[in-house]
Amino acid sequence: MTDSKNEIQSTYQKISRRYDWHMRCYHLVGLRIGDYRRHAVELLNLKQGDRVVDLGCGTGLSFPHIMERIGPEGHLTGVDMTPGMLTCARERCERAGWNNVERVQLEIASYDFPQEIDAVISTGVMGYISEYGRIIQNAAKGFSPRRPSGHPRRQTTGRLAAVAVQTIIQDQKTAGAGY
Ligand SMILES: C[S@@+](CC[C@H](N)C(=O)[O-])C[C@H]1O[C@@H](n2cnc3c(N)ncnc32)[C@H](O)[C@@H]1O
């Protein structure tokens, strides 16, 4: 892992227990990351039984929005390199009684996407990752192949939604919000 990734990991490791509280504070001062997170999940147009990957899932703040849509028949994989963040994500799953959520501790660039996934989400992470182009290509390879009847070519139905914090701050500045 590069020095900068080590630094990111060690920062998130230190704040993992306080991360959700930080997010609530940001909301109070006008940085509505939660709204963007929810909107990103809406854009995925998830259905019951869908298979989803959350890249850089952190403590799992997107999980409730995803789980509400995919239900117990679906499958969610949260990938994150920081053990402390994944511990919080595991605890969130235990509290909610979700047993169809897998957590993978790995750097996203090394993640081997499973086949037949329906959607990928990433919120507040891509700004850290210089190889995001390659990651998006890898994700696309895992999207579910479907051949609509009468269609000559195989098509994929995967959806990807990514939110970068820089975009949120810029959006809110443009909208004249507190940030
Ligand atoms: C700002 S938090 C976002 C967490 C969550 N997606 C959310 O919306 O609350 C960034 C997360 O990305 C993870 N992360 C950053 N770079 C990563 C990388 N290269 N591989 C895996 N995880 C990474 C960090 O460990 C941290 O949990």
C-alpha cells in the first residue's frame, strides 16, 4: 500500500468510532452528505433480491438505504481497507439483524468484483483514489449479463453511482448553502 493510502487508513482507523457522530455534525452545519448518500442509492433503482457492492463502505451509513430496497433476498458486499470502520459496519449489521451483508477488508483497487452484480455504489471515497477509471472498468465486468428477448447482443444491466465529497461542497456553495 502506498504512503498516502496508509495515511488515509490510519486517519479513518483513529476516527472510526466517532465517524457517524462527525457526519451528524456536518449535517448540522449544512453539509448534507446524508442527502447525497440517499440520493445515490435512489439513482441505483434497486429491486428486491439485487446484488450490490458498496466501495469504501466505511461504517455502513448507506447500508440501511440499500437494505430497505434489496431485502433479505438481496446481497450486499461492503469493501473497505480500514478495519475499525468495518468493525462499526459489522456492529450496524448485527444491530439490524442483517445476515446477507458481507464485509471485505481490502484496498478497492485490489478488489476482484464478483460476477452478476446489479449495482455498485461509492460515496465519499473516489476522491481518494487515483485509479478510479480502472476500478469502474473492473466493476462493469461484474455487472449482470442479460439478453432481453429478441435482442441480438448481450447487454448488461449494472448501475454505478458515486458521490465525491468535493462535488457536494461545490454543489452546496453554488446553491448558496452554509458550506
Ligand atoms: C469518507 S469515508 C466514506 C464512508 C462511507 N462510504 C460513507 O458514505 O459514509 C471514506 C472511506 O473510504 C475508505 N477508503 C479510502 N480509500 C480507500 C481505498 N483505496 N480502498 C478501500 N477503502 C478506502 C476509508 O477507509 C473510509 O472508510
